[in-house]
Amino acid sequence: MYQTTYHRASSVDEAASLFAKGTEAKFLAGGQTLLPVMKQRLASPSDVIDLGKIKELQGVELSGDVLTIKAGTTYFDIMQNADVQKAIPAIAYLTSVLGDPAVRYRGTIGGSIANNDPAADYPAALLALGATVKTNKRSISAEDFFQGLFTTALEDGEIITAVSFPVPAKAGYAKMRHPASRFALTAVFVAQTKSGEIRVAATGASQSGVMRVPAIEAALKAKWSPAAIDGVSVSASNLLADIHGTAEYRANLIKVMAQRAVTAAG
Amino acid sequence: MGVEGIGARVVRKEDKRFITGKGRYVDDIKLQGMTHAHFVRSPHAHAKVKGIDSSAALKMPGVVAVLTGQQIVDDKVGNLICGWAITSKDGSPMKMGAWPAMAPETVRFVGQAVAVVIADTKNLARDAAEAVVVDYEELPAVADVHAAIKAGAQQLHPEAPGNQVYDWVIGDEGATDAAFAKAANVVKLDVTNNRLAPNAMEPRAAIADYDAAEEHFTLYTTSQNPHVARLVLSAFYNIAPEHKLRVIAPDVGGGFGSKIFIYPEEMVALWASKKVGRPVKWTGDRTEAFLTDAHGRDHVTHAEMAFDANNKITGLKVKTYANFGAYMSLFSSSVPTYLYATLLSGQYNIPAIHAEVIGVYTNTTPVDAYRGAGRPEASYLIERLMETAARQLKVDPAALRRSNFITEFPHQTPVIMAYDVGDFNASLDAAMKAIDYAGFAARKAKAKTEGKLRGIGLSCYIEACGIAPSKAVGSLGAGVGLWESAEVRVNPVGTIEILTGSHSHGQGHETTFCQLVAERLGVPISQVSIVHGDTDKVQFGMGTYGSRSAAVGLTAILKAMEKMESKAKKIAAHALEASEGDIVIENGEFKVAGTDKAIAFPMVALAAYTAHNLPDGMEPGLKESAFYDPTNFTFPAGAYICELEVDAGTGKTSFVNFVAADDFGRLINPMIVEGQVHGGLAQGIGQALLEHAIYDANGQPVTASFMDYSMPRADDLPSFNLSHTTTLCPGNPLGIKGCGEAGAIGASAAVINAITDAIGKNNLEMPATPDRVWRTIHAA
């Protein structure tokens, strides 16, 4: 690890002003990606501003049909939260298959979506549920937030404060775990909103990060059942291919995981 | 058996320090004035080193020195050696290129060191290493066996034309050809045995400390065999004569073979400590472990098996290409030859075998012994062949094996090995009963109704362990003898220290070796300690690998114990005014048989050291040593059966059951044996389903971290169902065969045989990743 200066911020405003003072500052929001990358000397931030002790970034609120998870809430706390389990159990399940126990004690939802790893779990949930990302400056729809591999709508120094999920009528998640990293080799989140809209998002599959799968959405719109997806053709073009899965395999997984997610959603 | 004697499930003495974080590993050791080394490593798989500019690095804070490959050559530090000479079929010796500890002219794999920075801290050394400018001229690379043997392929070493180290054969080619000419059926199979990275929990590390006044070096290192390290460093690398070099291997966190070898980093640390006049520490990180720890396996094989009309095997032909990587590591040459082809008879009566092994260089990390070393490759090949044969001949795979089992012992195979004892039917019976083999067809049919593909796979393995009789290995080209030594030191009040040349790096010797003493003397194991891993304390030893420590190391202890007991009996007889022949040892006392006359063992010890009343002419003291050279290999064997289901939608495998019925001869501590089997099975299953060290076509490693290299985790594995059948090894007095490698040798074939049974297609390579299985299911 290169030399860096560590700061522990006590408020979002303080974190923002510390960031502005640094030459190449980075926010630490759990650090499950940032710290390994720094240890391998692939990142050399001048300042690391830890958001982990900021009280206003902690917790979960369920208000009517909106579930809000504050950005600094750890995966473990999300998984254990009664409101999450009640309102959107698919999110609790997704969190339970994310990483491993050590990662779940440290990692946060804000850290995950700010990093926007193309194989991360949460982006699929945000996109399928039509969530809104709240920052210290504005609100951004999930659709607009995720902009490709490791790229988001966040501006320099902008801090995610919370994610708001509209509570769906039904939702389900199915994941094929990457055998080494435990990210998604391919995973699919399906949701049926209370207004009847069908949204399907796949992660770990596309070369441009999390994506909607319109063909499967159309099939599920016609009939909400796993069998409805049988005849859908998912193209392998523009899908990721690596030592753990060919593009054709990932195209197959999009279908199979979508079917299993529908089964899980009920 | 006492509560702490042979056969007792004694809790491991060493675990108190390990599970409370009090182990003392090399990296825990800090010496006064210690500097830290960081290596400058090649980013290229193959390149000329045109120049190294250290000027900027030398000006950086805390930098003590930057040393290069040319300097180590100039100082006449020896090149790394390969300690087992193999002769090609044309009678020529194996052809090896030089391997300097740091490359002065040419780098041949990604991660090969070209220079080292010595600095006050690790981080400063690392900072400065980034400022060392190396001018490389890239050369084309050959990344695998297929590329290496192609006509016109880029050559690695001028000494080895065609990138070929040797072309070695074993067996009777004429007899084998004749068997095939008369065969009723021939079964053919092509298999790749995937390359693995060993990944011991503790990365390699070294601290070198040079005492200029005494011209004496001390090396703390992560070694499975510190005496062998000292021998090689002294005799071949010109570091220092043996009496001026102390090697200490303290607690070592796993080896699996990868810590047998003497690597460039230890050599450089020693050399550098003299150059800079301060101790030098190097601790590898995980990336360096992936890049520089010797890899395992990596064979490409074509095999054919001939059967007569009664489904009896009549012949076996094998042609294997073994990838050695860029240089010949210490024992690499023996692995695909004498540790592989000599086991190709498996558990079967095969009248004629012929095998050819071609060793090749590639621009990859050197390959050497890894848990099982050659025997997993042999076992995997034979057991996949047997399963393939059963399918082709349409007979039950268990029945085909039984009809070909060797049932009479001793049995001389056509490939050197003389099996001393075994009962292969007994282990197969035990495994089949444990898994309810007879009920499998019904379970498979039921699974099918639930949309699941269920399969069962057998693997009847045999290995050659206890490595090995010195005369035998010497005649086959080994540069060392493979005996073991021991010393029993009884202290004046009766506590006992056992000094052993074996080295424990996870095996539990501090417990099992004490159990032998408890068994013989009836003293508690708390009165006994095991001393190992230090060339200043233990006179000599060959170390731990090849499942040898109980069969060879413990037998050496037994021999020393017998000598000590013999003297102690004389002392006791003298004190009790009895005849030496009437003395028996029971519960820590020396008794006159059939009487109540007795003297406690501590009093015997005290008498030996006070020497006030010893028999006439007897020397004081109670300390004996022994060397033990085994008379044969030992032959652990067993039957593994795996039952699993494959998800046709994803290709993912889920275990239903895994049974292992092993014959290890006598067990010293069944709990520790089970732990050894669990770990071995995890590595065997890891090879079958998950692990693969991969290079791209340019020789760049693509699995150099745990984000890409799939290590088996607990939830990837089933709960193992273990049992033991026992035939005592006649080759050593305790009847021990060894248990350290069995799981890794036998497991992979059982898994692949089960998957191919489930999906109804035989053509499947390891690791059987979900992607690969899915593509195989859906292949035309």
C-alpha cells in the first residue's frame, strides 16, 4: 500500500469538505474493493475518507410503499433487518448470498453501487426495482445512475446518502456465484411493480455492466411464470466471456436465473 | 492402547498455540537491524534483460542496496539444481538450461526475479523496486505443452532443443504391443491433468542473518526439510559450508510439497545479508505465491488399455507430456516419471505396460511435487480409463474393477513397484456398503423424475509412499537418500525430548510422535516434547513429504526408543538386582515380571545421570539415536465413491454423498488421520471442480489471485463419510503406510466419473466448472 492519509468523517458535510481538500481523495464505504486494490498498489489515493462512522448514513426506514436503506448500512445489517425482510425479502436474500461473512460485516450498499462492479449484486436490484439513489446533492434514478463498467452518474466528491426502493408486488433474485470471487457469474433480479410493470435486470453478464433484459420482461408481461421464458432467445453478443464462463453460457444463465428468480418471487 | 497411546484420538498438543494465534512463523521473527527485501520481477513471460538502471531507486529513502542477477552470477552463487537425474530412452541425460537465482540475461516466466531491493522497511523496498528501470526486449513465449512441442516453436533454453527436457520410457514395449495385437477390445482416452497452484496458508518467507566475525549464516525459512535446504545451499549454491550455516524452519503454515524446494528468494536473502551486513527478511505475498511457488500437475496424456474377451486387462499404453515450466525445480524430473509411471498398474493385474513421458519447457512458473506428486495423475488416468472401459464394455464399473484386482501379495507390477500387501476388495466392499451402491439405480431413477441428473463414480487408488529406500531411489537417479533419523534424549528426571528429522507443517507430529512414547513407556504425552526444524538441534533429517513421516520418521524414533529402553532396562535390572531379561515396562515403571518389584522411569533416568550405581562399564546418561532406511515403499490404497447431481440448466454439481474407505495400515491417531483425509479430499475435489492455474497464449498468468483462482471453500464440499480397512504394512515394525496424500490422489477421478455418469457423456476435462459441464451436456 502506498502512503495515504486516513480521515474518519463524523458527518456527510465534513466528509464532503475533507474530500474537497484532498488532491486525490477517495471515500471509504466498507472498503471491500478499495482496500484490496490499494494493497495491490493499483490505487493510490492521497486521502481516504471513512464514511463508516457517520450516523446519518446508517439504518433502514420503511415508510408506506417505500423502503429506504441508508448508504452506510452494512450488508449484514441489511440482511438482518426486519423491515427489509418484510417489505422486499428478495433484497434480504440477495444480501445473504453476497460475498462471504467477512465481506458482509464490512461492505455497504452505498459502497457497492458507487463502485458499480459489472458483477455486483445490488445494481441488479436497484435497476429491476426502479430504485432512486439519493446523494448529498440530488436524487438519481437507477436507470440514470449506472452508466457502464465501474461508471456511475456520481460527480467528483458526491456522496450517496441512501437508496429508496418502491415496494414491489413481487420480486425475486437468483444468482450463479462466481466460484472464486463470489460476485455474480450471472444473476437476475425480477420484479413486478404494484402498478403491474415487469422489470428484469441482469448483472455479471454484460460487457457494459448491469442491464435490463427486455425480451424476458415482455415474456413475463404476457405470463408471469418460469415457463414463459422457455422460448425467449437471449443473445450472447456483448456478453462477458472469461475463464469462468463463455458468453453463450452467460446468455443461458440469464434465462435460467430469470426463471429461478420468478420461481423465488412466487 | 493407553488413553494417549497408539490408536488413541488424542487432541493435538500444538493446537493451543495455533488456535490462539501464538504460533511462531518466520514472519513473526524480528531481528535487530533487520532489513527487508522486495524483488523486481519480470512482467514478461519471455524477454532479454538489456539493462537495469537502479540509480533512481538507490536515492530513495531507506534503500540499503539494489542487487541484480549479474552480481549474483559474478559472486559465483550456484545455479538452482534439479536433484534427480533422468535418462532419456536414447540413453542421453536430461537436458537442462541454467537457472540463476536472479536472471542476468533472460527471463522465462512472469514473476522471475531480475533484481532485489534491500531497504529499512518492506514498504520502502517496494516503493524503490518500482523505481528500478529494467530494459526488456520481449521474445515470443510458449505458454503450454502444445505450443512448446510445435515445430518451429520459440526455444527457451539452447541446451534443450525442441523445448524437450527428456523423452523417458518405462515397461516392455514389445510385450505391450503384442497384448494390443491380440486384444478383444481396446479403450482409448485423452486426458489433461490441470495445473494447480499449491496455496499453502502461509506464504513463503525467509530471514537471513550473517555473522561476519564467525562467518556464519542463520536462515529462518518456510521449509518442509531444513536439513535438505542446508545441504543444497551449502553443497551446490556456495552459500557457506554446512557447519557455518544453520537453517531453522519454525512453525510452517502448510506446504503440500511447495516448501520442499529451495527457491531463489532464500538464496538471495542469504547472499544479500552478507553483502549489506544486516539481516534480510523477505516475506512473499499471495501474488508472489501464485507466481513463484512451484505449481503442480499439468500433464497431457493419451492412453489405451487392452482387454481380452473376458474383460481382463492385458495391456496398457500411455504417452504423457509433462509441463515443467521454465526451469527444472528441485525434484521436478522425478514427478512425472518415477512417482507417476510406476503407479500406472493401479490396483490391477496388468501383464504388460509401456509408458513414455516427454518433459517440456514452457514460459510458465516451474512445476514440481504437489500433494500426491505424480500419483494423482496416475490414479486419475487409470480410474478414468476403468470407468470408460466399463461404459464401453457395458459392464458394471465395480465388477470390472473386481475382476481385475490384484489379490495375491507380494505383487510385482511391470513398472518397478512391488506391492507388499493390500486388500482391494475389502476397501471397495466398505465403500459400496457405505454409499448403498446397490440402491443407486433406484435413486438415479427417482432423481430423474425430479428433473435431476444423478451420477455415481468410483475411484480405486493406490499410491507409493514412505518415500523411500535409499538404495532404490539412488539407482533410479535420486541425488539423496530418503531415510530418516531420530534421537531420544531422556532428561535426568525422566522427561523426554524426541529429536526428529521429520518436519511438521500441519501434520500433528508433536502429538502423534509423543503417542509412540506413551504407548511404549506408559508416560503421559505431557512429559514428552518433539524437537524438529532446526539444523543446530537435530543432527540430520530428510524432512516431510510423500506421506513419509509416520512410516519412516516414526520408525526411526522407534529404533532409538528401543536402544534407550534396552539401556534403561539394564539400569533398572541392576537397581532391582534382577535379570535384565525379566524387566518389563508398564505404566511408566520398570518391573520385574511377576513380582511387585519396580522402579519408576524417572528414577531410572536419574540413576543414569547421577551414575552413582550403574552396571560396571556402563556410560552415564540416557540418550540414543537411530537412522532408519525403509526397505520398500509403502502402498496405501482405498476406494472412493462419489454420488452427485448435476443441474442441467447451469451445469453446477451438487454432492449427495462422498465415501472414502482407506487402508493406511496402523493408525497412530485416527482423528489426525481423518483430518489429513479431509484436507486431501478437499484438494482432490478442488482439482476436479474448481482449481486451475491458467496462462494466456502469451504466458501471462490469468489466475494470480483468489478473485480468479477458485480455491475450494467448505461450502463447495460434502460432509465426508470415512472408514478404514486395515492390512498392516510388513515393511516397517509399526505396520504404517501413510495417509497424507491419499485424498488428493483418489478423489478427482471419483468426482469426474460421477459427473460423466450423470450427464451420460464421457468427454469431460478438469476442472469440471459449471460452464464446461453445461457445454458438454449441450454439445452435439
